[in-house]
Amino acid sequence: MWLFLKSEFLGSTIPTVDVWRAFVLELLLTFFLMIVIINVSTGSKEMGTMAEIAIRSVVLLEALFAGPITNASMNPARSLAPNIVSGNIQGLWLYMIAPILGALLAVMSCKLVKDDNCCDEDC
């Protein structure tokens, strides 16, 4: 890449641990982020600025904790473009599948823990 000589990976997400540890970590990161998003977006307890602070705090803490390990993607869109542009697609499947599974597990756990009507309408 002649335009970005010093950044050969162009912001691509590359794990620094083995693939399965990175997979589990990305799954857990997305799971906890989605749990917070679901809980502050349903019901009337958290609204507006407080919900935003809660979500941004989780993203910040997860990025600080997991950034050096997996680059803390937590979102397939965050990894797709940089990995394709840099040509580094060998670990891309991990950043596509783990966040989707983590989000699905968060929704399923919400359905199990909360009332039947809680995730469908305001509690």
C-alpha cells in the first residue's frame, strides 16, 4: 500500500492469541455489550443520557481490556472493511461469527430471564 506505508494492516482486527481464545473473548464481549443495550433500551428505568453513558462505558471498558488481545471488534462491520482492504482475511470469519453468536445469546438470555412480555413491550 503506497498511501499508508507505516500502517500495513490499515486498522484490521488481528487477534494476538490463538483463534479459539479470541473467538470466545469476542463472543463474550458482544454478549455483555448486548446485555447492557437490551437492558437500558427496554423499560423505563434508563433513558437518554444515562443509557448512553452505560453503553459507552461498557464499550470503553471492553476496548481497554480486550483491545490488546483481539482489538475488541464487538461488531462485524468494524472488522469487515479494514480486513478486506488490507488483504488480511484469514481471521475474518472469527470477527463475523463470534459477535453474531454473542448477540443471539444475549437476546436468548434476555428472553429467559425477563418476563414473557418484557422484551416485546415496555415493562
